[in-house]
Amino acid sequence: MALLEASDVHGGYGGMNILNGVNMAIEANEIGVIVGPNGAGKSTMLKAIFGLLKVSQGEIRLRGEPITNTAPNKLVHMGMGFVPQEYNIFPSLTVQENLEMGAYIRPQNFRRMLEQIYEFFPPLLEKRRQPAGELSGGQRQMVAMGRALMVEPDVLLLDEPTAGLSPLFMNEIFERIKTINAAGVGILMVEQNAKQALAIAHKGFVLAAGQNRFTDTGEALLNDPDVAKSFLGG
């Protein structure tokens, strides 16, 4: 049984479909990466999974349990975390205050999880008393991911976690994602840096016009000449 599975998902905005039958599944120990051109429905798919967009057809399941169109706050209680691309930190709060805000449903585990977050993201420990808005882009992304992890999710959804980052910080975020996954958290993320993301992915989903064009292991997609030609810049 897959940790997270989506079958024939349709949905969109204002009666217009952006998703036209998307299928994807990841296991608990896997990193899944969604890539594709702009407008393919990548971020829309994450929003549909997290209950931020109405699914008009199809089904989404978490650990085999139907969660289609479940409210985001309920999904967090069920073990799902979500880090949007923008507005994902409280800039005026310190790093530690941001993390504290993430512990609201499991306050009894706060100290243990805080220690684990600082193990995942060592740069945050020395900056824990600094306002999050003063951090670099990569460190702000670490704060956002850390806050989502404070509720101990089974699966973490990441929307463009390396957007706007330098190559150095991009590589660091990908390394942190691998560490989080190795600790037992399933990851499903949308990425524009497709080659680098597929290189760490157990599964890859190439979307175009709201449908799966290719689905395979990250390695197989990287080595597929059709994928390279159409979606990876040759």
C-alpha cells in the first residue's frame, strides 16, 4: 500500500480544469519529484492533494485512506505537511518562534522535535534568535521546512523548495531533503531544477497539460532521450 496515492485526478479553477487525469504514488521511504513545463499543473497538483483546490474527479489516498477534498488542517492532523513556495515563514518572528508555531498540534513533543530540526538544519541553531526575515533565501527555506516538520508528518509536500536559490544553496536544500527522507518522511515535491531534482528522486512524474507524460524512476527519466529533449533542455 502506497503512503500517498493519487488516481485520475481532475481539478482546476473557476470551472476550468488544469489537472486532466493525473496519477502518482510514493512509498514511505521515497522522494517523488514532479517536473514539467510552466502551466503543466505541477503546483496545482500539490494544492489538490493538500485540499487547497477542489478535485472534481478522481481519488487521493493517504496510507490507503481516502482524503480527496479533505481540509488542510485535518490533513496536518493525519500526518501531512505542506511548504508553499511563497509566504512560508513569519519574517518578524525569530527562527525558533517560527518553529514553535509549527508545533501547535503536538506541543508535548516540542523539545524533541526542535532538537531534530536543528540536527536536520544545523545553520538554524546558531541563528535561532534572529528574525527569520533577515536570513538568506536558503536559510528561510530551511525554516519553512523545519516548521512543517515540527508536527512529525509522514509525508511532506514541497512546492519549488529551491526557487530563486544560488546553486550552492540549491544543493544544500537537496541534501537536507535526502536527510529528512532517510529519517522516514516521504517527500513529494515540485521542482523547476528538474535534472538536479530527478537525480535524488526515487520516482519522477513528468506532467504536461495536466497529464502524466512520463512516470518512472528518477534515474530512468534522466536517461530517457525523449524526456531530455522535451523537458530537460536536451
